[in-house]
Amino acid sequence: MPDNTSSEESNDGRRKFIVTSTIAASAACALFPLASGIPSVMDPATKETGTAEVPWTKITRLNTLPENGTPTKFEVILAKVRDAWTTYTNIPAGAVYLARNGKEVTAFNLKCPHLGCAIDYRKNTNDYFCPCHNSTFALDGSVTTENSPSPRGMDTMDTKVEDGTVWIRFQHFRPNISEKVPI
Ligand code: FES
């Protein structure tokens, strides 16, 4: 009579291997959708709060800005905007006030941090004013009234001057909260 013991052991081993492999593969399939989401969950700096991913946008030449710090308004046109499938070019994104101090430039978003109305620069009082609910701001963007509807000062953005050209990282921020949170 042939000895089938080793053949049965071998078949048994193969069955165990197949079962174990199937369980492992199923578990991997079940986990994959979660695993693929991990980088975006664990890297909020590039999605929500950081500025490293915000592209620089060219605004104007430094010598077009008054040297006495008087703010000048500019539209912001983004050279490229990408979504999942498409790249758009020359997209109007908002507006800024630029104020020069020597070779440095401060950029303020034109949107009021209260509810997003457009802020005016008032020449006669040399300050900023939002006509919607009468928030006022100093030239440095700080709130100047005690019971200001705006819960924070005007929103600034990163700026740089390279070869006489002013660049900004244009961003919008969540309205009506005291913290400055990019959106
Ligand atoms: S939106 Fe500017 S004060 Fe309300």
C-alpha cells in the first residue's frame, strides 16, 4: 500500500497557505481605501494651514508703489489654477492693497474679515473702512474701533520683492472668526 502521509501533509500545508493568503489579501483590500487617504489626513500643512503650496503671483513693479506707504489696490490674476482634471489660466481671484515701506511690501486682502465686503482705503482719514457694517482699520491693518464688527484685523499675505517685482501668495481666509484661517 502506497504511503500517502507526506502527500496529505503537503496538501494540508498548501490549503493553510491559500487560506492565510486569501485572508491577508482581503484585509489589504478592505484597508486600501483608508490607507490611500492617510497622506491627506496626516499632512494638513499642504491642505489647510500652510502657505508652502500657495503659488507666488506677480502683482506689480515695486517702483509703481508710493514710497510714503499709501496703499494701492490691485486685482489678483492667478496664472494657473488646477483642479483634478483641468488647468485654467489667468483666473481672477480677488484683490489686494499693497503698501510699500522701503524695499518691503505689505499685502492686505481687500475682503473684510467680518463678512467679506470690499474694504475701502479712505484718503481723507488715511485709514481703511468697510462700508457694510462700519469696521475701520489702521494702515497696518489693525482694528481701530472698540466694538468692531470685524473680529480681527485685515488679512495679510506673504510677499516678496525680486528684481524689482512684487509677488504675493494670495489667499482667502475664513470670515467672522478671530483667528486667521486659510480656506
Ligand atoms: S463685512 Fe465689513 S464690517 Fe461687516
